[in-house]
Amino acid sequence: MNEEILKRIGKDFATINLNPGRKVYGEKLNKKGSKECRLWDPYRSKLSAALRNGLKEFPFKKDSKVLYLGAGNGTTVSHISDMCTDGMIFGVEFSPRAMTDFYQMALTRKNVAPILESANHTDAYKDIIPEKVDIIYEDVAQKAQVDILKKNADAFLKKGGYVFLMIKARSIDVTRSPQKIFNEVANHMYTHFKVIERIDLEPYEKDHMCLVGKYEL
């Protein structure tokens, strides 16, 4: 864990607030030394849940460039923004309603670029991302999650870059065992990426798993 960008406060994880005094989603603020930290709620962010459950691969750095697919309201993006202060987060979100909140958050952060588009339509935002990114984080509840990830990796990710895939089993098939679905998705991931870690997100997210990989193929 890079303690320059990610803090521990008791059992909680926290990021140093890029906008001191300002909350994004009602999170608690806490002073740690001379810094104001935002507690990272694992029930509101799958990346925080993965950290709580022992995630070891955490490649985010101050200057990281991140492509975030399925940015939602911007909760997790805001914490990545806190960490990657000298980098850039390109957040792709298809829902106009979610984008309304995300856009308002992005107005206060110079390292966040909101993109209202489907993560399937890489050509629509290729001109917005000027250079290859270091990390792609995908939280898109679709059956073709891995294919979407591969398509974006081919277009935007550096060789050796990291991918984070958040799998929601119930969005793929509500009738089948989540573990079987996780295994199938992981096997599909292996055909495109080097999978290096998998983290179950219980009890923070039911029937969810985080897969971490590298783009080396």
C-alpha cells in the first residue's frame, strides 16, 4: 500500500481529500496529521470493498492515468482522483442521470474528465484520451464485460498496464451459481489478460468479485 496516497484509519481506508472541507457522497472526513482524509466506504465502493478483503495489487500512483468504465455517480472516481493528483481519470458513463451527479463532482476536480457514452463505443471517445492509460477499471454490469474490457484495452491501455474488472454475477445470469459465473468470467479473462488476483466482495457486495489482471498478451 502506497501510504502517500492511501491511508489507514483504524480498520478503514481513506484518501487525502483533494478538496478539503468538501464531501462527495456524505462520507466522513477525518484529520490525519496535517491532512484531511475522506473515509472510503466499502459499502459504496467496490474498490474499497476489495481493499477491505485483502486486495494486494494496488498500482495507483500520483501520476497514474486511469480509464474508468461505468463511472456511475462518481463515488469511486472521486477517491481515485484524490490519489492520482498528478494524473487523469477519464470516466465513461452511459446513464444521463448518473452523469448529472458525476459531472457536478468533476467540476471541482481538474484531474477528472467525464464522458457520456457507452463503454462499447471506443471510437466515440478516442479523441478525448490523448495517450495510453496505466489502468482500466471496469464496473459495467453487462454479460460482455470481458469483451468490453479487451476492446478498451486494445485501444487505450499501455502494454503491461493493469485492469480491474468488477463482476456482478446476477447481471450475467440470476439462475446460476455465482461461483460458476466467476470462474467462467475468469477463464475468459485469461484468454486476453494475465489474471493475478481475484477478491470476493462479500459482505460489502453480494455476489460480486473483483478480478485484477495485466495487459501482457
